[in-house]
Amino acid sequence: MKILAVCGSGLGSSFMLEMNVQQVLAELGITGIEVSHSDLSSATPDDADLFIAAKDIADGMHHLGEVIVIDSIIDMDGIKAKLQEVLQQKGIIS
């Protein structure tokens, strides 16, 4: 499985979100999920199985497929809750 963190420019915000997603996955004891980052204009549906981004660019992400929309890229509890919910739905964690 691959998760792509997305922001408007593909630099700082998406990179920070990528690191935060990796930290959450480590806290949950989940391995084998690749996480990377990109800008919104370069992201395509083939780039990942799951996309994650802050709500400010969520309206521009409908073409990508399954998207986790978070309130803040630094809200670790919010990222963890939404990521955990989706991973449970996919049967990756119980």
C-alpha cells in the first residue's frame, strides 16, 4: 500500500505531513506502507492507494480517488484518528 501526502506546492507542508503519517504508522505498529509526498498538480490516481491532505486543498483532490482530509498537518491526534479509521475499514488493522 502507498500513501501520498499532498499539499499545494509539494514542498514543506506535504513533507511534514509525510513525516507525521510515518510517525503515526510507527506508533500503530504498522509496517509495509510506503509514504511519500507531492504537490496537488502533479499527483495522479496512479501515484498511491490513499491520499492525505489538509482541508484547504481538499476540493481540488476529487480526481485522485480515496482522500483523507485532515484539519491540520500538525494535529497528530487528528491524523492518527482519521488514518486509523481508514486502515481499519481496509482491514489493515483491527
